[in-house]
Amino acid sequence: MTQTNNNQDFEDVKRDLQLQGRKIALLLYESPMPAEIKEAWITLMPTMTLDQIDRFGTILENYFVMQQTAEIDAAYRALAEEIAAAAQNLELENEEKLLEQIEIVKKLESL
Amino acid sequence: MSKTPEGSAAAAAEAKVETVQTPEDKEIAAYAKKFQENFELNLVIPADDEEWSNTVDFRREGYATLDFLTSDASNEARFRAIVHCGKDYTPEEQAEIMQRFAKMVVLQEEPKPGTGAGLRLKYGEGKKAFNDWTDTEEVITAENVLAHSASPRGRMRNTEDLLALTVSQTRLELEKITTDKPVAELTATQLAAREDFDYRVERITDDSPRRPEQLKRAVRDIEQRMQQTIIDNAPESVLPMSAPEKIAKDLEKKQPFSERMTKAFRDNPELAKQAALATLNMIGSVTGLKGYIEVPRYLRQRFAVHGFLGMGGLKGAIEDAIAAKQNLDGDKSIKSLRRDLSARNRLEDKLSMVREAGPAGAKTAYREELQKIIDEFGVRGDHNKKVVEGRIKLLLDCNTTTKITGIQATKEALNSFLVASGAYGLRGISMGALDIVGRYRDLKQERRNSLEKDVSLFRDVIAASVVKNFRELALGGGQESRAERNLTRAQAAMRIARWVGIAATVEGVGFGDFKPLAGADKIVENIGRGGYNAGIGAYRLLEGFQGKMSWSEIGDRGLTTAGHMVTGLGEAAIHGAKESLSRIAHNLTPREHWERMGQKLGFSPEQTDKLLHGAGVAPATEVAHGNVVEHKGAATTTAHETPTKAATEVHAKSTNHPDAIEARRAAIQARLHRALPETQKVSTPEAPHTATETPKPTKTELPEASAEPTAPAPEAPKIETPAPSVAAEKPHTTITAEYVGTRNHDRASKLIEDIKAAVNGEKYHIGVTDVAGHRAEGDFALPGRTSLEVGDGHATFFVDTDRVFSGEMSVQDDGSIAIDVGDGRGKQKLASFLERFTAVINKYRSQQLSDDFSIFSTEPRMQAIDFMRQNLLTKQEVK
């Protein structure tokens, strides 16, 4: 019974690891690396430690989602520029008002 | 801290002098009577957080202080007696008075075991002050002190109450003099004294942590003014002319308005400073919002709040962002600000009232209006600052949520694709490879089996799966021959191996040991230039990926997947925030703004520089000279860099387009130009220059005030700044001083770096020479919000308005400067800085100045700093 459970656990883990490999393969395929570099990573994969593979997969995933969500960053930057310009206009409005008031006070000196 | 016997204060304050019978007591009693009749005594219990050194603030002409430390086994208290002796007594006589008073309050009792009392006497002024502790075996208790504080006007109050009382009394005395008379009959000095007093008191808010000090200063200043100008009835002709008087005199001269306006600002640094700081606050807040360093913290905070709850997917997130933008455009506070045109109507009403007030009233009204305009300008600036801050915070908030939602949607789509493409469980996707192995390791440990072989096996499982699936995705039926594919693969592997190997060895990126493969360098060298570049690209790609990972932030392996998302999000969002804030900072370059502001107020560029120095801003001339402005974490830009073509196209139709803003700015200048008399209108200045083309300024050259607008309005002629004054002709220099004493060159260099790292803002130049003659030098600067308060014989630094970082600088009898920052939280940092700064000043003084720092006036802050700037910092040029 124990041996059966052991085998089942191992198969589950192995299946999940294969899924990780499939995921890395997909992300590597979607990455903008040159084809030969992708080939090189695949070639190096058996020599890499498990930790390296894990980190490499995470890097690829982060890069992938950042690419896919770049549109959000663009929208954000546009908003930021709008705010910057609006802030500048606020500043100018304040200065305009200061000038207006100074011009009015100027009349005081003629009395 | 000492305890304060507040409970018995009120009753004890009314106590009378005890009747004494011995000859000595009779003498004491006689003197006590004289004391009561002649002197005003106030007893003060310092606040718990008040340091003894603050006693020095009470010292002023005609006053003497006596500090008590009473102690016994059950009670310990500190008292400070402030005796107003008047100016009729010499310091020696004051000493006698205080000693006799001290004797009055000391009971002839046996000290209790283990207790004692300290008696501290302070009297006199400045260097003449006698300041010593005298140990005594006599026990001084709180009750004893109170029982003998028999002055009819004696009070037992805490510091703040006493000051409040003094403020009220001073106000009453002022009102006696001023309120019974029509405003028109008041002298300008009397009126200015009353206005100044009210203004100072109003500015001291209840929640100010430095309220006691501010109150003390206000009371001291107004009493000095009263003593000089009101109580002594001194002729105005022999009194120093105050800034408001100068303004009034200027008004009488019937000079053109612009000249008077400029002179008013110039003669009254406080007005100019207020105008300056009002705008500066807004810009500084925008450009320094949370600081770049704090942006990640902000994002992390927001991330923690919002978590992964963003809904609506990528599309919904973008829609939310657009909705947020619309909300921003419809900000009610902005509309209300624009509707606020009542100020003009109010001024028109004021104008008609002034006509009825006569000449004296007109002068008063002019000053009032000038002050109100400046105040309102500052209030609006503060409001604008809050609006912009709110927008940026909302933007960061919105972007964070949107980005999280987008990433979540993307990952879900990816995982769904993987799940749908095979019979896999979601658990396997959400875990990292190490987590899966960890799970298996736990199972194995339960069964006490070996792991290493299994881990190696798992690595092979992943690698085999990658190879298999990538082949399916990329190669399909295979368009290349097997030999070709192997050759390409080997070449690429060598490139990666080489560069990754170098990275692992030299830079410690920790991406594994590829040294066995690095031995194939000769093969790599045969790849050629293209292969070489490809190798560099591979390394950079890896390096870039590495940069996106912060493994330490991921923390617990149980959070691996979430941590990956956080890390990835954080990097991208931080990058976006840096880029956008950098652009905001670029668009709102404070120095460029200040050039324009200085122009409007009629300042020369040099004068604008001085103003900016006073406000803690780098000089405008640096921008005019095209110096590079660098923002941390963002691309380096120049102050005059024009917007990119893409950005121009994006906002071509917007009222917020840079061209539209420049046109509006030009219109403001044109209005100002029309408001000025003909004598102030001059020809168009030189053509704009770029950062790379701008020559360095010489002593006789005036720096260009500002860059030309890219699309100047034809009706907007430029206004040249007035001819420089004699003071303005001094070249803008920074202090150069030697600091000798470090033992080696490395330490000297490190000292420079430490100073540079510790401070920012106004620049100084410091050179450090070690004993062997090696030299290191560099620019350093005072912290932007450092203030220097200078009194007779002492000066106090306040850094960042926080008293924790404060220290007292005093001139010793031998002319050297001593720094005492006391003990307390975080003062070592300031002490280190002040030591260096003092060394610089000492060295400079020994070379350049023969007088001491008493030349600093009692008016703190700006005058003292101006003195340093004009007399210390401009006498020696940068080498």
C-alpha cells in the first residue's frame, strides 16, 4: 500500500514537473530572444541546476506578463503627462492671478 | 525627566515670605522686601521635553535667570526663576541679586541621606554670562521654592502659560498706545510694530511643535521693538529703519511702480521669501512627491491594500483608468479655484476705501494688500500642491490596481491555455519547480529516502519536457537538417556559456557554474563579430532578466508564486512611476520656473540665485548654463530638452500641450510687459541655447535667464532683467576651504563622499588634504531645510525642522567655534556634519575674517545665512 502511494506521489510530482517544463517551453517560445539563443537555453537546460531552471522560468514568466501588460503602462504614462501639464497650468493660473492683483494694487500708489 | 509639582503650584504661588528672626534672616527678609518692590519675578517649570540649554533663550537685556534643581527622596523638580532687573543694574549687581535670591529660597535644613541639591546661577549676557553649578548640601524642595517666591507678581506657571501671559500683556501695552488713536495718527513704526506682532502671533499655530520657541522669539522681538521705538520714545530719525518704513519711503518717492515693487521685495526679504516659498512648496512637492525612493514603498503599501482583488480583466482595468482620468478632469476643487475671482472684487472695494483713508491710510493699505496678495498666492499654491499630489496619488493607485489586474488576467490566460492544452492540474501551474520538489522532498523524508538523485532526476524531467514541447512549438516538422540545428545550438550555447560564465565569476550574478563550458572559448572566438554581438545580447538579456528578480524580496518559499508576481509587478510599476515622475519633474523644472519668477519680480539672475539659495534651491544659473539634471532611476535629461515627437503628437490637440503652455506663459510675460513703464521695456534677449552649446559663464557675463519658448507669441516681447547691482556683480562662487587632519587619502576621499551623501541642496565646495599632502575635494551642501539661528555668541542649527537634529554652535573666547549637540536621538549624524562644517568655517575664518560671529545680528535665520553667503561664500572663488 505504501509503495503504491509512493509511486502515485512520484507520478503526480513528475507530471507537475513536466507541466513546468511545458510552461517554460511556451514562455521561451514566446520570448523575443533570437531563435539561436532559445536553442542555446534548451541545450543548456540539462546542465542547469533545478534552482537555475526555476528562476529562469520565473524570469520568462515575468517578462511575458510585462510584455502583455505594456498597454497599461502606456496608458499610465499618458495620464501622468496629462497631470504634469495640468499642474503646470495650475501654476500659471496662480501666477496670472498674482499679476492681476499686483496690477490692481498698482492703482493704490496713484492715490 | 524631572517631575513637576503642578498640583501645589497655584496655592503656593500666593504664599508670603516667612517671618525670620535671626540677624541673617532679617537681612534676607529686608532684601526680600526690596526684591519684591523692585523686581518682577516669574517662576517657570520647564516642560518635560524642554532642555536646560533652552534657558539661553530667556537671556536678554535686563533679565537674569536662576535655575533650581530641587531634590529630596520623594520629590524632584526643576525651576527657573526669571527676574526682570531692569537696565539699571550691572551684571555684577545682577549676580548679587540672584545670589541673594538664591539664599532666600534655600532652607537651612539638614539634607536627607543620599540627597543633595544643585544650584545653578545664570545672569548677564553672552560672553559676560556667569554660568556655573554650585553644589550645596542644602535641600531645596519644591515647597521651599514656592514659599519663597514672594514677589507680588510672582507666578508659578509652565513655560507656555507664562509666554501666553506675556504675549497678552505685550499686546495690551501695544493696544494702549495704538488703539486709542486713529490709524492715521499712528506713526509708521507704531503701526508696523502692532501689525508685525499680530502677524507673528497668528503664524504660531497651536499644533506647532516649536510653539514655545516661536512665542519666545515673538515676545522678545516685539519687546525689543517696543523698547526701542515706543517705550523710550526715541526719535525716529535715530532708529534703524524697518523694512515697512523703507517701503513707505519708497512710495513717497514716486518712483515707477515696477521699481518700487522690485525694491520692496529686495528690501524686505521676508516678502520675497514668502512669494518664493509659496510656489516652491508646490513644485517641490510635485517633483519630490514621496521621492523616488519612496515610490516603491508606496506601491508596496497600495499593493498590500488591494492585493489581487482587481476585477474586470485587462479591458476592465483600462476602462477604469480612463474613468479615473475623467474624474481627474472634473475635479471640483479645480473648478472652485477657477471660480475664485472674488479677490479682484475685494481689491476694487479696498481701492475705494483707500481713497477715503487719506495718504497715511493708503500707505497702510498698500502694505496690507501687498501682504495679502503674497499670502493668497501662497494659499493658492498650497491648494494646487494638494490637488497635484492627490492626482498623482490617485494615478499611482489606479496604475497599481490596473497593473495587478492586467498581470493577473495575463497569468490566468496563460495558465488556462496550459491547462486546456493538456490534462494538467492547476496546482502544478501555480507552483514553482522548487516547490514541487519540496513537496516531494517532504514525502521522501517521511519515508527516509535519499533526495539528491531524485532532484537531479527532476531537473532532467523539466529539461526533457522543455525540449520536447519547444520542438513541438518551434520546429514542427523541422526545416533544418539535424546537423545544422546542432551546429546552431552549439554555437549559441557557447556564447551564452561564455558570457554567463563571466557574469558568474566577475559580477557574482549567481546563475550557476558554467566554467566547464567556458573552456570552449576558442570555438566562440571563431564565431565572428556577429556571434560576438549575439553573445553580448544574450548576456544582456540574462542580465536584464536578473535585474527583474529580487530574490530576497520573495521571502518564504510558500509565497513563491505570489512573490514572483509581486516582484515582477513592482519592478514594472516602479519603472513606470520613475519614468512618469521624471517627466513631471522635467516639465516642472523648479529652477526654470524660478528664472521666470525672478524675471517677473525684476530680479537679476544673480539675485534670483541668491533667492533660490535662501529657499534651499539650486541656483537658476545652473539651468541657464545647461547643466545636466539627473533624476535617480530615470534617463538623464537636460533642462532645455524638448519633448519627443511622439509626445508632441499625442498631445497635439490638448490644451496641456507644451506649446500651449508656453504660449500662455508668453502671454503672461506680455501682460507684465504692458504693465511696466516704457523705461523697463528692452530689446529681445539672445537666441536660445542648448545644453551642449552653452558656454560657461565668466565673471562679467550674465547667465541667460531662461530658455526661449519653442513657439513664442509675436506680441510677447522679452523683458531683460535690470542691470546688476554691485553686489550682484560678484561672481557666484562656492566656499573653498581646507580641512586638514585626516590621516590618509582614502579617509579624506571617504569624508568627501560621506558629506556629499549626507546633505543635499545648496552647494559648497570642500577640500580635504591629508597629512601626506594628498588632496580630495568635492561639492557638498547643506540640507535643503537647514536653518541657522544665531544669537549673541551662539548659533543653533535646525535640520529638517526637527529638533532632534539640532545643535548649538558657539564662539569661544579664543575665537574658535564649538559645537554642542548634546545627547539624544540621532544627533550623531548632525554632530558629524557640524564638525566638518565647523572645521571649514574655522579654517576660513582664520584666513579671511578677523571679527567674530557676534557680527551676526540677533535677527535669526535669513540675515545670518545671507551674511554667510555674502561675506563668506563670495569672497573666495572656486579654484
